[in-house]
Amino acid sequence: MKKLLAASAAILALAAAAPAPAPAQTVERREIGNQILENVPVAPASIREGLAKYQNARAAGFDDWAQNGGMIITTRFGNTNQLHVVAAPGAAREQITFYDEPVAEAHALPNGQILFAKDTGGDEWFQLFLRSADGKTVQLTEPGTRNQSPVWTKDGLVLVWSRAVKGSADFDVLMRDASGATKVIHKGQGQVSPVAVSPDGKTVLLARYFSINETKVWLLDVATGKLTELNPSKTKIAYSRGIFTPDGKSLLMLSDEGSDFTRLVQFDLATGGKVILSGERPWDIEDFSLSDDGRVLAYVVNEDGYSKLVVQDFRTRRALPQPALPAGVVSGLAFSPDGSKLGFSLATPTAASDAWSWGVMDGKLERWTASELGGLDPKALATPELVRYPSFDKRSIPAFVYKPKLAAGQKAPVIIDIHGGPEGQSRPTFNAFHQHSVAELGAAVIVTNVRGSTGYGKAYQNLDNAEKREDSVKDIGALLDWIKTQPDLDPSRVVVYGQSYGGYMSLAVMTRYSDRMAGGIERYGISNFVSFLQNTEAYRRDLRRAEYGDERDPKMLKAFETISPMNNVGNITKPMLVMQGWNDPRVPKSESDQVVAKLRAQGVETWYVQFKDEGHGFLKKANNDRRREVETQFLQKVLGLPTGK
């Protein structure tokens, strides 16, 4: 009893000696339409003027080939991305959808219809739509459901997709027949999606995604509902993409079976035999396409973040003429219906994404769109240097470094940009934020791929799993050490920046290294793993547990209590900027609300920007304009940069 009283007295004495809690911040709140700005000063006109060119840069993405030989592309002329048709290289872009919400995942069906998806306010409860040649559009799916992964029969008359409903983690597979009637053809468990339909329409390739390390695939007999597992294995295999060959006798899929990297594999459906089509490479194959006649194969290799496009004769395996592309990132491969052209999107650090084609036989490379850079001079834009720096365990960490032009003896402030995911990779593409930071703020931008990033093999990808989560944060500590060794970088003026998982990383870096930072910016980041896992949408919860760990496991719960930023916010002493969309189904708004409240309670200067009509990522131009305006204000302040009037 005496010991208990003594201990209580000691605790009371410590409490009396402790500093008084910081006074609560006064919150100055402004609402501008769907935008809410808290503690954000009114921006001077000079900031908006300086951002104008960067904010008006435009990109175009190749979606598919139109039946008339033109291209269907996605680009923005108003506030959101919409579908356009381009009849020929360099021709005008004819807009064919006109919605307030952005349009996504567009496909040209063989019967001349266009299939696309659209959600509401970024909520990711996607609905599917069919647009006929005469412009009439019908909604195929029920409001309040999430619909994804559409595939179709060779004639385009039968559609198959997966659907989830609110509160459920399971996806059913639906089929819409030629008459327009829709029925469930498979009651799924977990995230099940159709991948491809056989040429005769009798078989559907299904995949269930467990984690980035494990996918199982089955062949579904549509008539009987029977499932047959493809390539059964006791080891975890990650599959992605998938197409039947035109004869229906084999499948092409991406698989990491037996390798540290993803390869393109052909599966013989009769014998179970496998042939590696992409050869042995120390890099991932990330995309592929096969011409409708089965004669030409194309695939993309991710070499240290840069894309290499390979084209070959599928039957003879003979290499065909290869396109010499600018150094950048290729995506969205698709052959034209006659197989003569390969369409794709290409983005580089100094050119926004555009739609291109490659003539398979004539070797003609054509740029179909020339997206405007808002008046920016491409020759004046920064090209990143790919570097590697040693981390705490001597592991080499890759990063792209953008640097401003400096006078002799000058040192640039630094912005560390950390990608989301966590299963993601920063790539050398055009980024208006990076270019503006370099040219207008005079800051260096370091875009790092810490451990856990994709693109460098699954061993590297798995280095931050579960209880090893903080090792990726230590990689940023090692980067801070590297910055100190660089003669043209200022280690006293460093800001960390990230969105989604990168937002968590920004918070975690600020809790661990606040004394070495000037401030932090985070958009819709995880602040507490337990509350995040409890509140993220049901269809995502088990997938996230596979990556982050299961909070129902006492050992993992203890680890979460240790590493969650909410439990370490007391270590943050420098200003923070937090941004959040109200309709985010992945990282709920509550994750940002709680960390903002706690930061303010301890007296940390905290700016908070919210968008009522956005979800996980800001897709409307008006909101992105505001985002960049506020980011610029914040960076000028914490980095001690000159401000305009």
C-alpha cells in the first residue's frame, strides 16, 4: 500500500511539473463552393498567376481503337476528364461525353458500342454505361453497387463484370446477354473479378485477388457453373491481366511464379504446360497485348521505372521492328482491330501523356495527340536524375531527383515526395507539381521508391510488410542523411510530401524526424491503422489486412499502437498541411479529422483543406487548382521562400 501511495504521489508530482497543455488553436474557416479551407491565408494573386501555366497543362490517354479506325481517348477541356474521339494522327479531338464527374475505363466493343465507368463525387461506387453509335447512353448497373472489371465476348454482345454491394466484402460475377437480360453467373467470395471470356463465350477466366503476392485463377464453365483452378499451386503466385488466344487453346497471363519478377506466360489449357514468352529479365513485365488474329504480341518491360516496348511475331517468336520511344512510361496497349497498329499512351518527365501508335509492319511511329503544356517550354523543364542512396541496412534505395538551376554556392530547399500504394512506384512522367516546385520555388524534388515499392522484385516489395512497416520510414531517415552530403541541397529546409499511403509516410516521417523537417504535407493519409482498417470500405478491408497486418491479432495490434502516427503526434513540432476528400472510400475522412484535431490540441500550426465533391484523389480541375495554390503558400512559408502580393 505504501508503495502504491508513493507511486501515485510521484505521478502527481510529475504532472504538476509538466508544462501546461498548449492553448487550443483558433480555427479560421472559409467555404468556397465545395471547398473548405481552415487556417489557410488568402492567397495573393501572384501565386495564382505563377501557377496558371502549370495548372493548364493538359494530358491525353489512349483508351481503345474506335471501329472506324480512329482512337478513343480521355482528356480534359473543362473541369473533368471526358471521352473524345480522334479520327487520325493530329486530328481534332471530338468530345463524346459531357458529365460533371470524370469518366474512366473506356472500351470500344466489337459491335460499335463504347463501354465506360463513372462514379459520383469520387466515391468509387462505379456504374457501367453503354454508349451506342448514335450517342444514346444507358446505365447497365444498379445505383449503390460497385461494378468493375468488364470483359466481353468476341462479338461484344455479351458482357461480364463483377459487383459488390454496400457492407459486403464479396463480389458476384454478372453476365448481360445479347437480349439485355442480366444474371449472376458466380457468387463470389472476396474480390473476384472476370479477366477474359473465351472466343466461344462458354468459359470465363476468373481471378480472386488476396494480396499483391497472391491471386488464384479459375476457369468458369458458364453453362454449368463449374470452376476449374488454373495452375494449382501450394505456393503463393501473383497473376494479373489475361487473354485467351484466338483459337481458345491457351491463355496469356502475367505471373511471378518461380521468379522474383513478373513474367509473361502462356498456359496450354489441354496439357497445363507453360512457356515464358518474355524470357528471363531482372525487371517486371507490366502490360501486354495480342492482336485479334493472334499474329503479333507486344509487351512492356519496366526497367528501373522507364518503359521498354517489345514487339514480336507471336507464332515464330521473331522480333519485329521495335519503336524507339522517348524515355518515359508506356501504358494502355491495344492493337487496332486489323492488327496493323499498336496504340498506347506515353508520358515523359517533360511531356504530358499523349496517345501514340506504332505501325507493326511499316515501323511508323505516330503521335495522335499533342497535349498542351499550358504555355510551358518543354526544353526548360527539369529531367530527373536516377540515384541510389544507402539505407540503414546498407540496402540501396532508388530515387528520381529533380534539381533547379542554382548560382555558385547556393543550396536548394528539398521536397521529398513519397508515392501511395503502398504497392506503387514513382515513375519518370510529367508532374506539374514537381516542375513548378523546381522552376518557380527553386526547390529540389526527390521522388523516392522506398522499400515496399513495386518494380524492383517481390523480395524488395515485401520488405515493409506488417511489423516491418517502420523500415520504410527509416529509408527516409537515410535519405535525410544523404541530403546532408549533397553540396547543392539544404538539409535545414526539407519538407515531406505524400498522398494516401504516402500521406501516412509523411505523418510517420514527421513523428520520427520532426527536428530535421521544416514541415509536412499529407493528403488523405492513414493516421491510425486500427481505425483505418475498421472504417475503410468492407470490400477493401481484408485486402488491406493482407498488406498492413490484421488488427485482430494481439501481436499486430501492439505493433499498430507503436507505429500509428496518432499515437506519436506529440513528436510533431513543425507545421502541417492536411487535405481530404469527403467521399473517400479507402482512407475515410475521419483519419484526417482526428490527426488535425490532435495536432491543433498540442499547438502545432495545422492547415486543413477539404473537398466535399472528391474521394481518394482530387479529380476536378477547380479543386486541384486550389490544392496547388495552398501547397504553394505552405511551402513558401515553411521553406522561407519569398512570397508575392
